[in-house]
Amino acid sequence: MLQDYWIDLYFVEKVRQSDGTGGFEFVYQIGDTFRGGAVKSSSQEQIVASVRGNVGEQYTVTTNDNNALSVNDVIMFINPDNERVFLRLNSNLTYTPDNSGQSEWKYATATKIEPDLRVVN
């Protein structure tokens, strides 16, 4: 089953914390784990647009239906090269088509981002 190949995905939250000098800073904090899949789009149009710099790398994120992900949420996974990959969701989770036989799954599109804030565990 496809679920046997799902990986650990992590919720990433933007939080405010003390900067140690009386002020504060915003950071990305790695949160809870959930299981799912993150597949990089490999369509010809996507590859050309990414190389030209028009859009970032696009992914499809698939998970079960009890995750409360929504547009602009940031998630993370660790790729086979042991590098952190951060994704920002472009859409809310949507159920898979009925004819897929996997009606309990949801999917969303996401764009790879480089974190603009410091990342803490």
C-alpha cells in the first residue's frame, strides 16, 4: 500500500521568543510529526518555470484526513540526503477523487521555500 511509503512530515510554527536583550524575535519552530507523502512535480512546464525562476519547486503533499493543514501553513521533511526541505502550502487539503479508491486521503499543493527566519527545534 502507498501508506507503507509515507514519511515523517513536521508541522512548522512561527513563534515569538526572547532575543536575550530585552526584545523578541520570530523563529520557525519544528513541531509535531505526522505521516504523509511529499512528491516533487516533474512536469515539463514545472521544470521550465522553475529553471527560469518564475516559480519555486512544486510538490504535492498527501496525508490522511485528520490533519488540519491549510493554505500558507509551513511543513518540513528530511530528504534522502538528510537535508531539511521546507514547504509552504498553496492550497487547503482536498479529498482525493472518488474513483481513486482512497477517499480517506487528502492532498494539497506546496512550494519549496527557504526559511526566512531562524529555525529552532
